[in-house]
Amino acid sequence: MEWWNDWFDDRYLRFAVGLTNERTEREVVGIDELLALPSGSRILDVACGHGRHAIPLANHGYNVTGIDVLPWAIGQARHASAGTKSVDFRVQDMRTLDEHEVYDGAIFINTTLGAFEDPSDDLTVLHNIRNALRMGGPLILDCRHRDSIVRQCPPKPDFWEINGAIVRETWTFDPVTAIREGQISWLEDNQLFSKPPTRSRYYTIPQLRDLVVEGGFAVEGLYGGFSREEISLDAHLIMLLRKVEAV
Ligand SMILES: C[S@@+](CC[C@H](N)C(=O)[O-])C[C@H]1O[C@@H](n2cnc3c(N)ncnc32)[C@H](O)[C@@H]1O
């Protein structure tokens, strides 16, 4: 069983200190500008999690479908979107998504590209998103790149406090496999708890570029943030891609 089946749960939301409302608002503004699609366009949010982008994008006038493999995440998203028109959430593994030219644009934010045990799944997912898009449709892909991980090596444990719990994250990075393994633990009421370890492969920017081109996309822009900031060694990579005819 893959690690995220037990990882994304109420504790994820509780300890995800970086996932502030301000960050989500900034991302949604940037996504809207990068997509540059008319109101009413159909958007696919791949691995939508608890719907933090899908719901505001629907409120903004898009017609949004969010998919995620975890029933917990889809349950959260459905609950949060009660009363919101033009948004639909469904439990779906992106590796078996099989839709054809249904969407005008797609987003794949804070991605799990690289989290699959089998690296060929990354390409499968890109192909599936491509199939779901109309020709010329944009895909916004947001992920951490390998250099940003290497910049933080040697890894130091990170500590923070949330609602009375002391949280610690430790991790390792193997330069041969490019796999980062992480572990979050927390001390609460004098008891130590741990989440299952995370395990993800990280690509360099040139490797990501090759991967998306192989997946059938043209690279229109590479940015260090949703407001088209310059690429940074410390920030996530934001890729603006476009479905092109397969070569
Ligand atoms: C880091 S979270 C990002 C969620 C959301 N995009 C966001 O930015 O808040 C990664 C999400 O990917 C989902 N996921 C992992 N593997 C998946 C798969 N095979 N198919 C669909 N969703 C998947 C997880 O359940 C989790 O909700």
C-alpha cells in the first residue's frame, strides 16, 4: 500500500503549517492568471486534496472537477464545498483516469509526481491528464525540484509548535536514487506519535522538462512562483504547459 493512504488525514491539515489561507489565495490568483481561460471553462484539479483550489476557482466562475484517490480528501472537499455551484469532487486514482478532451485546462498543484513507487507512473499520469485536455489546453504543474531539496542538505530536523503539540520533521535524501524520506512526529500530552514515513523521488528542472515533453506537453513558462517569479533554487517550480499534438 502506498504511504499517502495513511498520511493525508485530519493530522495532515492540523500540522500543515505552510498551507495558510493567504498562500492558497495567492495561488488561486496566480492559477487564474496563468490559465487565462474564460469564465465557465472546465477545469480538472488533479490530486485536489481537500479542495483548497477547486472551491475558490469554482466561486470565480470556472466549472471545476476535483479528483483525488483518498475518500478522506474527497469527503473534506465535498463538505467544504456544500452550497458551491459548478464544482464536483470524485474519488479517482490519477493513474487510471481515462477521459478524452473533456477539459479546457488542468491544474496539478503541490504534486505527488515522484511519490509513486514505480517511476513510469509519472509519465502515465501526464498522459492521462493530456488525454483529458482539449488540444492547446493549459496545465499548471507545481512541484518541488531536486535542487531545492539538495540546497537543504545536510538535513536538519525542523521543530514547530501547533496547538500545544511539539512537532518534529526529520528526513534523509539519497543522492543516488534522488529519494527523500521524511518522518513527522509530535509530542502531545506526554505521548510521542508518528505519521507513516513519506517517500518521494525528486527531479531536476531539466528532467522535469524532458518528462512533460515526453508526456505530450509544450513548456510555455517556468517560474519560481504563481506570480511568474524567477525560478529559484529554494522555491517550488511552477510550470505552465500546453497540450500539443503528439510527435
Ligand atoms: C500534497 S497533497 C496536494 C493536494 C492539493 N493539490 C493541494 O495543493 O492542497 C497530494 C494529494 O495527492 C493525492 N494523491 C496521491 N496519489 C494519488 C493518486 N494516485 N491519484 C489521485 N490523487 C492522489 C493525495 O491523496 C493528496 O490529497
